[in-house]
Amino acid sequence: MKRALFLGSLLATGLVPATAAAQAFTYDPVGQLVSGSGTGREDQQVYAPGMRFPIENGPAFANSQVYGHGGYLGPGGGQCDEGNYSYPWQDNYCETRQWDMPLCPAGNGHQGQDIRPGTCDDNTHWGVATTDGVITNVGSYSVYLTADDGTRYDFLHMSNVQVSVGQEVKRGDRLGYVSNEFGGTATTIHLHFNIRQSVQGLGSVYVPPYTSLISAYQKLIDAPATGALESAACGGIRGWAFDPSDPEVSPTVTLRFGVDGTAEEQTVLADSPRDDLCENLGFCDRGFTPGAPLSLFDGRSYSVQAFVDGAQLDGDDVTLACEAPELEGVLRSLGSGDAAEDAAGAWRLSRFWDAPPAGEVEDQVASLSEGEDWPQTPSLVQDDLGNLYLDEGDLLRPLDLATARAWRLEPAMAGTFNPEVPIGAPLPLRPVLLEKDGELFVLDKPLRAGTGSGGANGVDDDGVDPGTIDDGCSCRTAAAPRSNAPAWLWVLGLVGLARRRRR
């Protein structure tokens, strides 16, 4: 009988099919081996309570590498077959081998448990220390970690080993990549994991690891999201978030802006790439860097907090205080009434993020000239060099990937580039939504960021000027220009965004 441990879903990547990833974590009973692979030990004892799971991130799949797909006694298929990367887990301690094993019913058998990482990718997933201890052996395909209580944890088939004999390690430290090393003969990509302890009457023997692994895995996938809200300034908000229960999925971050006892909550996706996260976190694209909400550019001080699944992210008290922005450019109409709302929806424009307070900029809006109507729906094209353009029909507007993200445009949906269409000025770095006389407009000229304080962790952004647009330019350029604006100005948060982005 299969027992469900975790009712959430884990998103698998690479060669792991989505159908397997959507399953809840389940496992077959202790001691129940693959039919014909030997007799298991029905032992419910958790021999290593409190140990950390030996692979850095989930999902992971405990099953037999010999009797699984790609194994020499398996049912056929390759080692990357979806059957190897799906629940339930299967015990393979005591599986038929020739090793002396006094705790196995047959007196010999497999010494530990085979565990496949989240994908069938070599040199991608880290094996990590299950506890504090000392490295007592590094062989051609094995690493032994011995804890203070004498328990020895064995990690086999890793590559790129990071530790040496005598080295002290801490729980969670990286030991090496899960691989297929086997002393010169390749095996399947998996981690063979043993627990060796002193058992009364038997001495030091290999004990069943299955129940300890189940307990440790449960803690891994149930661990709360981590992260930090690092700063909030008029040029943008900066932070990161990571959910160990869904490591391949970008977490949805709830930002709470409070003033005078009231609070406004908006969601953004932690999917922005940051170089500093790659090594420290193992995932590069778990940052969130939305531009500051223009609706809050009213001179007041707003507290800013960040949450994932109700748990607040780390960070000191952060406040956002921005004066009304200085508007430059021309107004391009989206229309009025329902038609304007439909057009704003097609462009994914938000009054919270993109519209400064009407009362603060009313005089400026009245003084701006009006140009031709703004397109009712966005359309992207891409040339052979990979350069992106907004297609306005009779004119192409260059933009880079960061600007596309700020405008919530999807490069994957780009159409075919027409070299006969003239190329005009670049698209502004972020959208600005304005209203006048019941009509909605897009400001087609970059916005000069308002002056103000970034709070305790903020950065003053006085003088930030993304530049201007030469409205008469119809010159052709070889490539979309690179922006000199700070990175945090490029990416604007999207309300209600639920798109998942894989590593």
C-alpha cells in the first residue's frame, strides 16, 4: 500500500516528464523490493533521525538502478526513462548482491539505497553532507562522512568531489555532483547512499536507510521558502526568494505596501536572473526586481514587506518614499471606456504599477502634446540575429530582453522580421499609463525617476534619466541598443503573474 507524504506538486525539469512531476510524493512499504530482486527487510526503525537529505534539492526518486529502466536486470529502456523519475519510491536495501549483510534476510545483499536526482542530467545535482562530521575516506567513486556519534554516511558515484580526507564539513555542505562514476566503469546517474552504525551483537554494519531517507526528504520538501527583501528605492525593489519544496519553480512573492494603517498587496514572480545567486543558491533566476509602483509616487513614506506563502522574507525595515515623477514625451491614446480597458489589458498595464497619482501629475499631463494612437495590442518580431522589435505596422521599435520583461512582452511569441519596415527609436524602458479627460494614454518617452529616499536599505536614485526618444528618427540600426539604466529599473512586477519559469 502506498502512503502519501506530501500533497503538493513538484515540478521536474529536463528529461523528467511533467506527468510524473505533478504526482504527490508517495513511497512503497519498507522492505518491499522490485519483484524478483530479492527479499527486503521490513524494518520501521529510523536509524538516523534528524539527518539531512543527501541531495541538495528535490525532487528525488529512490528506486533500483539495477532493476530499473536502463539497468542490466531492468525492464528495458534507457536510464532516463520516465519510470525512473516518478513516485512512488521503492526500497532496494537487501536487493540481491553478494555482499555480507547480517541484517538482510538472505544474509547478503545491497548495502544501501539508490537515489536518482530530479533529472537525468549528469554533473548537475549536488550531493550534500547529511550532518556535521569529518571526511574519513575519498575513493575513486566513494566519499565517507563520519559523524561525532560514529555513524558513517557513504556517498557513491559522485563526480567533481569537493572534499578531502580529514576535512570537517557542516550539514548541507556540498560534497560533489551526483554522477555515474564507478571506478572507471560507468553506472547509471544516481547516488548510492549507505548508513553504517554499530548494532548490538553485530558490531558496525550497514543499517536500512530507507526510513531515514523518507523522514529527511519529507523535511526537505516541506521546508518553508527562504529569501530576503534587500531594498526598496524609487528606481526599483530588490530581493530574492527560493522554495525548497518546489526548487525548479520560481516562487510567487507577495509585496505589501503600507501607509497610515492601510496596506496594498501585489504579487511578483521571483524569476529575474542574478549572478550572485548562482553559486550561493544554485539557481540563478530567483531574484525579484520590480520597478517601484508609480501609483505610490506621492511623497509619502510606505513600508514594504515581502512574503511567500504567508511567511515573511528576511530583511530590515524597508520604506519607499518617492516624489511625483517628471513626465516628458508625447501622449498616445489607448481610447476611452471599455475599449481602453481592453487595450490596457492586452498590454498587461496596471494602474498600481504603471500609473502615477493623477492629482500629482495632472498639470504635467495637461501640458503634454498628443501623438498618434497607441497600438491596441502588442506585436513582437525578431530578426535573424535575435534582436527584438515592437511592430507598430509601419515602424519597428528596438528593445532588449530586459525592456521586453518590463513591458511584459513574451519574446517566445515574436513573429517574423520584415527588413522592409523602417526601424525607429527604441521602446521606453518601462510603461507609463496616464489618464486625461476620461481617456487612457501611454507615455511614449522615457520617464525621469522621481527623487526620494530608498529607506533603510534603499539607494537614492536622484538624477536617473533613461534618456529621450527622438520622435522623428526612422533610421535603421544593426542591433537593438543596450540600455545603460540600472538593472533594477528594467524589470517591472506583474500583478497576478503565475507564469512558471524553469531553470
